[in-house]
Amino acid sequence: MRKRVKGIVTVIFACFFLALSFNITVLPLEIVIGGSSGLSIIANHFFGIAPAIVVFICYLFAIIFGLLFLGKDKIKKSIVGSFIYPFFVYVTSPLSLYIKNLSLNTSEYLVILIIGAVVAGAAHGMIYKVGYTAGGSDIASQIINKYFGITVGTANIFINAIIVISGGVIFGWDKVLYAILILYIIGAVTDKVLLGISYSKKFYIITNKDEEIKEYIFNEFNTTVTELESIGGYTNKADQVIMCVVPTREYFKLKEGIEIIDKDAFFIITDAYELKNKA
């Protein structure tokens, strides 16, 4: 129960900032970034319908179709966001008129867009981190995935691409460039919130000079290594893999040291997001 309450509170908090970002960035500047929010901007431009109403209708239909095609278990964690987000869009809507009435130059618009995208990305990351979704296109993507075999990510890109292109036709192709920038920032910040910031690099090293490499790591980085047994998939030859983790600032030093000791060494480098000492 405590986990559920924490998740719901997080979704409510994040939806408020999503709505805030929508009303101070993409709506007053009429930048269509996809999803129900993009459709609401188009509807507002042509018919003067309040964006909150369009978003709510889109989310309501998404829930109905989700119940029909996915079942309640699949969409139960989309329901909270589907009702809370449109409500906050309505509550924060006066901010959109305020921003629209400001005489801002291009650089000021860009700053507002970047800040709004960072806020939206952080909010999305918070929602996904507790296992919920904001509803809307997330549900549509799951339906497409189930019945057409397209991955959820690809389906989401396809849906948003159609809406973004429609926005480009209506509002001008320069707005599409802004939309792409916003979507990129939102995606990057969402990943950072979900995964965290990597302060370390993990090396997997296969070399014929194991002892020299290990000694170099011990002496230069004051860290230990782990040796893993491996078997080549093609050769069936057994080999040793040296694994170690070093701070990101030491990444190039270790990489260059390995290449100097054994120019034929094979190694893989990945981000290490969380390190825990053995109890």
C-alpha cells in the first residue's frame, strides 16, 4: 500500500510539471511534439477548443480502447495520469496566455523551450520510474504492439512522427526543428532520471597479457579486478575476461594503457550506473 501511494503521489506531482511545461512552452509557441498534446494544439488553432478538453477526450478514448484490446491489468497504471494530466493542463492554462503576450526574441524562446523540455523529461522519468505511464499514446503504442507486432518504441515514434509532420504542415517546418530538439531533450533527460548519471566505466578485457594488464590496473588506479571464465562461440576456446570499474575521468588513461601494453587486446567499455560494496 505504501508503494502504491508513493507511486500515485509521484504521478500527480510529475503530471503537474508536465502540464506546466506544456502551457509555458509548446502551447503558446504552437510547437507540435506529438501525442494528445500535439493534437490539442492543432485543435486549439483551428477550432479554439481548450487543449485540456482535447487531451482529456484523447486519454478517455485511449483508456476505453485499452480496456477493450489490452485488458484492465495492462492499463491500470495509466488511469491516474490519464485523469490528472488533463486537469493540470486546465489549471495551468492561464500561463499560456501570459507567455503568448510576452515580446520574446528567438534566443529567449529557445531558452524557454529547453527549460520546458528538461522539466518534461524529468517528469516522464519520474512517472516511468515508479512503474506508471501518463496514458494517451503510451496505450495506443501498446495496442499497436500487440496486434501488429511492432515494438512499443517504434509504434510510439510512428504515432508522434505523424502528429509532428502534421504540425509542420500547419505551423511551418521551422517548428518541426524545434519539436525534434524538444523530443531529443525529453528523451535524454528521461533516460537520465531512469538510469541515473554514470560516473564510472566498466571494462571487459580479453588479452594475452593478463598479468601485465592486471598489474597496470592495480598500480595506476588502485582498484581490483574480477576474472571471468569465457568460451568463444565460434572457436569454443576457453579464455579469461578481466572486468574492472574505473571513474569516468580515468576512462581514456585506462583505454590508452591497455592499447600500449597489448595492441591486439579486445575490450568492451560500458557505463556503470550503480556500484555497491559487497556486504
